Amino acid sequence: MQEKMMKKIGQKASIVALALGMAVAGISPASAATVNLAGGGATFQADFQTKCLTKFNADSKANKIGTTTNNLRVTYAGVGSGGGRTGLANGTYSYAGSDGFGTTGTLTKDNSIWIPVVAAPLAILVNLKSSTGAKITSLRLDSLTLSQILNGTITSWDNSQIVALNPGVKLPSTAITVVSRSDGSGSTGILKDFLWQSMNAVANSSLPEATKQLGLSQRNKWTKNGQTQQDEFARGGIGMSGSPALVAAVAAAPGRIGYADLSDVSSAVTTVTLKNVQGGWVKPTGSAAALYIKAKDVLKTSTNTTTTAKGGIYDVDYTKSVSGAYQITSITYMVAKQGMGATYNANVMQYANYVVSKCSVTPSSIGASGYVTIGSTLLGVAKTQIAKIDD
């Protein structure tokens, strides 16, 4: 018995000596083998995640993270919010990116942790040539006209309603082709929610009765928070999977209109100048989005209890009057899953804390253009949410 005990003590001493030797050499036991942390989801936050994880991986490789898990390497695939939640539910991903609040499969309201990370504008983009053949580089739309275009009520670019909003612009008689997301998309959910709320505001306004009735009919065409294409977008349009593919499809032929996160928009298309509630004409920019997301009463804690029992999700009121602000601005989230064990918790929490502490504070500092911080209060909420992963 004594001989066995001495043997075990000797084995433990060898392990400790090996660990100490690795530490002296600058190699921690945990960094002996690379651990991959795969994430995927919303294209809305894909550029932000890519820029943040590139910095994280570099810091981790250089032993700058400050923990014993400097072997962690992170990836992210922009597969859409629905694809991200599905991947988190079935184990393809360790974390998801999502703009929408749906749940899929084993990802439920009781085991999902939602972490707000950053905000950004959703751009409306067009590809138009004037009646003289020149590229149209500026186009104005209000929410009522945009709604009618996207659901096929207005079918030609020289429609009198569009012409009235764009004096001096030689609009063509080209037919309108709507390009929308065919995959489960948080961007689609943001846009539908914006249109539903905006048309509801028109229907309940003091505008002339005919305009109010038009707003009501338009409101009824949109599903609030719906993340699928369905028939709400114009029939005969084009469906594309992913934001980059949608932008490319709009750029491929004149007459097309679509929507995408600002980071995916290329110079081949024109971003629409949108009329905000105050009556100003505003392009989608980070600064205009920041004005909106930080304005009083724009964000409210979500009361949608079917989504999560753990908090962290916010509803956006797209109808507030904010000077100089771009209305279609929303928050995007990281999503984690409870009940996955101590190793999963440690790895996901380490990366999520890095995102919130190093990248979300000032997105431009990591080269993520078109994104804005959610502010100190929500970043505090994010840190509280991260801690819940280990509950």
C-alpha cells in the first residue's frame, strides 16, 4: 500500500514539474493544443465579428489574453440569423450571431443567453440609371413609398409618388425588381418590423383619411418580426441567401432594390436617403445610426417572453422623432447556450467578454465601419448576460 501511494505521489510530482517547466518556457499546459471555437449567424454583424475575432486570435496567439486558455482560436460564418440559431441548437456552432429573436430546435427560451454587442443601420439600396442612361447616385424615399415598392404596390421607378420625392431626378420607366433574403434573416425581421411600425403610425396619425387608410392597408401586408421572405415582398422578385449575395444581385441589373447591413454595401449600388419621422432626409451612416439608438425611449426591454427567460433583448421603437437620425437602426446579439459544461462555459465566456470589453466599446477601433456602440448601460447588461452562461 505504501509503495502504491509513493508511486502516485511521484506521478503527481512529475505532472507538476512538467507544468512548471512549460510555464518557465512560456507555454501554458492549456496552450499545448489549439482549441477552435466556431460561431455563425447574422450577416448583419459578420464584419464586426470578423474584425473582432482577428484581434482576439492575434492576442491569444501572442499570450496576451491574460488567462490560461490562450490556445483558443475563434471563427465566424455569416449564414444568417436563422442558420446561426439552428447551428447553436444542433452543436455546429458554439455561439451564434442573431438580429432576430426566434428560437430553433433545442435552443429555447430557458437555455439561450442573449448578449447585445453592437448596433448598426440597415441600408436600403438601389441600382438605377436615369432616363438619359446616367447612374442615379441619390434617391429619396419615405417609409410609405418604400413599403409600397417592396410589396409590389408600386411597380415602376417613374411612379408619380417616387417622382414627387425626387424633384430634378430623371427617373426611368424601368420596372422595379425587389431583391429580398430567401434565408432566415434578422435583417428581414428588422426591415419588416420597421415597416409594420411605420405604417401603423401612419394609420393612427392625423394625416388625411385617404393616407391613413393607405397606411393601414400597408401595415397589414407586413409581419412584425417575421424573418422569412414569404409573399410579403413583391412577387416575381429575387431571393438571395446572405447579405453579400443580395448586394451583388442588386448590383447585377438596373431597376433593382434590396436591403443590407451597411458593412456589406458596395459602390456598385446607391444607398437610399430615407425620410425620418422628424421630416429630415438621412443616409445610413454610423453617426446617424448612433443618434437614433442612443435617443430616449428608442430601446425598451423586450416583453417577448417566448424568446428568452434570461433577459438581454431589447425592442426598438422605429417611430421616434430624432433630429438627424437614421430610423432603420437596430441591435445585433451574440447568443450562447446553457447546460453545455464547464469547458464550453469558460471558452464562450472568454471570447464574449473580449468582444464586449475590447470591440463593442468602439467598433471603429478594430476597423469595423458602419457599426456603433450600444453605450455603457447596455454594455453593462451584456457583461451581466455573459455571467449567466455559467449559472
